[in-house]
Amino acid sequence: MNTTTATTANTPASEEELAAIAKAVNRQRLVIFLRVALAIFTLTSWELAVRYELIDPFFFSQPSAIYEQLYVWLTEGTAQGPLWRELLVTMEETVLGFLIGSLLGIFCGIALGRNKLAGDVFSIYIKVANAIPRVVLGSIFIIMFGLGMGSKVALAVVMVFFVVFGNAFQGVREADRNLIANAYILGASKRQVTFTVVFPSALSWILASLHVSFGFALVGAVVGEFLGARHGIGLLISTAQGSFNAAGVFASMVVLAVVALAAEYSLTALEDKLLKWRPAQFVEHGM
Amino acid sequence: MPTPVIELTNVSRKFISAQGQVTLALREMSLIVNEGDFCAIVGPTGCGKSTTLGMITGLSPPSTGSVKVFGKPVTGIDPNIGFVFQADAVFPWKSVIDNISIGPIYRGKDSKTAKEMAAEWVRRVGLSGFENHYPHQLSGGMRKRVALAQTFINEPKILLMDEPFAALDVQTRALMQEELLGLWSEKKASVVFVTHDIEEAIALADRVVVLTKGPGSVKSSYEIPLARPRDVSQARYSDEFVHLSKQIWFDLKGEVQI
Ligand SMILES: Nc1ncnc2c1ncn2[C@@H]1O[C@H](COP(=O)(O)OP(=O)(O)OP(=O)(O)O)[C@@H](O)[C@H]1O
Ligand SMILES: [Mg+2]
């Protein structure tokens, strides 16, 4: 609604403009309404399906049981301690793994991408490394670093590194030859070209990979905990699994989903800030 | 005796693709541009005009033959050369003012001085008020003007331009042509100007070089005896101009006939 007043303040908006703005606002509302409606519909059908014994709550649990489980965790804490502490442990592993993995990935990707021969030699191995399931390394890290935080961070790093590395590398390779040539002619040194041309061109690739890789870091941390840990959401899941507590597994998933969603929002905000030079992907009609 | 600043002697350029396919872009091309000369190059599309400029900058070395700039064989990128690319080559993540000030910054000026120099150029290319726009917010012609300012701010001794005004409307083009001539006579730069537009070539240049169809070499070369300073918009109506224009048209037509 702010948009409407802002427009009228500058220039008196015409009938059509106002209509277009109203249409856009209405559409926005419709989307939000449909999102909420879909969630309610899914949860209700799930609950009802269990109540009318169409599906077995032993495997699939039910929304009310998940809610109760979350309530218990929030008020009384989990068997391992308060929920927030478990979450904090997982978050610490995830964020550490994410930061180390992406910084290493960006650095190596750009360094290798700038070197033609090294790039040609390594590109095949990057594809291989991206294709093999790296979670398997979790077992090795547990052996190497023990049950503490180190093994989880290491797994998260490995999960993140290759994705970011691959994208940074590709982004460098795709940097516009003309822009690079132009920079050299304008007087740039190789270093300046790397920092003022290659890195900014690769940035949209890198940021795109950060979205995926935060999820990967979370997977790394949780799987690491799953394989063996003293704290964390992964351990919560594995405990719930051990006691055939499906609601516990789902409740952990809800907690992780909230975290992932929050991270996604922050990353999108960061991306919008860093890539404000990019043309809008689509322009909202009338906005 | 005029001193040559650019000398191409029997230059050929082959492009070899990853699949091993060979394209000959230039064949035995020879061209001399003297100090302070304004040389225009016209030729059919794909005849190797951009390739020629690329070799002078040092961005892509010739396959055979020699390219000399300021009497020395070209081995790298000469800081005295400015090059306005045919394709869009402004940095999309930099605002207009940052795009224009980047040359001086690369060359070691502090950013405050560079910004001041750039502000002057923003005005000269008629982009006042757009300093903080990003290239995607500009029209094609405005982007071209950013590219021109970006090159001119370095005050190159040799100015290579690859169809710089092709994207501009008639009025802006005339303005930019005047600006270019003003700049050229003021700084006495040597200019190599590639264009599709014969009239533009005649109106601006001391010499128009016509290339054969690809693989290109020099077909003919015309001295343009029109007096300086020239009024670009008026020059085209003189008899001399019309006569030259017909001659060059005739030469080119022979090359593009299929
Ligand atoms: N990087 C490249 N790889 C392979 N072939 C190339 C390359 N660059 C140019 N060529 C070929 O060289 C020839 C000359 O190209 P060039 O770009 O110099 O033409 P041009 O005279 O500038 O044409 P136009 O007027 O259309 O810009 C063309 O046949 C083109 O296909
Ligand atoms: Mg060209």
C-alpha cells in the first residue's frame, strides 16, 4: 500500500496505474493466501488420514504428535538437554563448515580458473568429485577426528567446498573475454583483472552456489552427528529412530527446515545487496 | 617525413578452432599509419577489420608477418593504446562514474582524482545525471558513450575504434564525431577507425582504406583532401565528398557481390 501513496506523492497516478498497482497487490495477497491454504490442507489431510486409519502413524506419525513432541522439547528439553543447545551445536558445525568450505572453494576456484592449464587438467576431477557421494567420508572423519565437533565441521566443509569450488571455477571460466581484454587495455595488471573483472563476474555463480551449499553444510553436520556424536539435531534424530519415535524424527526435520528457511532468506538478502547492478529478473507489473 | 606509428607488414592471421578447423581472417595485409593520422578502414563484414585492430593492441598476435607500434614489434599491451570495442565492453557491475574512472585507477591514480577526471568526461559525453546508473539502466547508445569516455580519459596516443558510433542515433553520432575530431586535433592522437559507414569514414578521416572481402587485405586507399577543421554535418554535401563516396562505394560493391 506504501507504493500507492509514494506514486501519488510524486505524480498523480492515472486510473490505469492505480488499477495496475491494485492488481499487483491483489496478486501478492492471492499467492500468500494460497501458500497458507496449501499448508493447512496438507496438514489437515495428513492428520485426518491417520485418524481414519488410512495411514499408519507408527511410520508416518501425525501433525498433532509432532506438535506435541516439539512442545515437550521446547518446554522440558530433550533427553540430551535443552533443544536450543542441541540446535546451537548443529548450527555452529553448519556455519563453520559453510564458511570454511565456501571461502576455500572461492579461493581455489578462482586461483585454478585463472590458470588455463591447471584448469584444463583439474576440470575432470572436479566433475568426478562432484558426482561421488561425499557423505561417505563422514565415517572416515569420525575415525580421524572423533565424536566431537571437528568431524562434523570437516564433513560440512567437504560437502560445501566442491559445490562452491565448481561454481567459482566455472564462473571464472565464463567471464566475458571482451571485458577482460578491455580491462587490460585500460591499464589493469593481471591482479587487478582478477579482482575487478573476474571476481565480480564469477560472483553471481558463487552466490548461486551458496544457496545450495548452505543446505549441504546442514546435511554434512546432521549426517555427521547421525554417525556418532554427543550433541546435536542429528543425534536427536538417531535417538528417535532408535526408539521408533517417528514424531521425533519429523519434529527434528521441522527444526531443521526453519533453520534452512532463515538461512535462505539471509542469503537472498545478501545476494540482492551484492548483485544490485544486475537487471531485475522480472518486473512486477505496475510496481 | 612523417613518422609511422603503426606498421603492419604482410600480416596474415589464422584462427584454429579446437576441432582443428582453420579460418583465414587476414591475408598478406600491409598498412602504415603515420603519427597524427586519422585512418578509416571500411570493408565487407567478416573481412578481418576487428582482427586487424586486435593485432595492433597486442591482444592477438599475427600468424605471420610483423606488426610494429612506435617502431617496435608488438609483444604485449601498449599503455599508449586506447581501444573502443565493437561489442559492449563496459563493466556491468560498475556505475557510469566508476566505469569511466577505472582506467586512471588501474594506472595508479587515487580514486578521488580519478573520480574528478571522470566527472569531467561524464559531462563531455552528455551523461550528466546518470553518474550512478548501472549499464543495464542505460540505452545502447549511452553505454557506447560510457565506453568512449572510458577510453578517452586515458588520453591514448593511438586510438583504435571498432564501429564506435554504429549504435548511436544520427544526432548523437554527429555530436560524438565532432567531439572525436576535436579531441583528435587537440591531442594529436593517431586514430584507426573501423566503420561500415562510408560517409562517416570520409567525413572523419585523412585516409580511407578499403579492404577486400575475407580473408581481407588492402584493396585500395584514398587520401581525403577535405579541409580541416571539418564540419561533419556539412562536409557531405561538397562535390569532392560525393565523388569520393561514389568511388569507394564502387570499390566495395565489387567485394560484396555474391
Ligand atoms: N576468435 C575467433 N575464432 C575463430 N574465427 C574468428 C575469430 N575471430 C574472428 N574470426 C573469423 O575471422 C574473420 C574476420 O573476423 P572479424 O571479426 O575481424 O571481421 P570484421 O571485419 O570485424 O567483421 P564485422 O564488420 O562484421 O565486424 C571472420 O571470418 C571470423 O569468422
Ligand atoms: Mg568487427
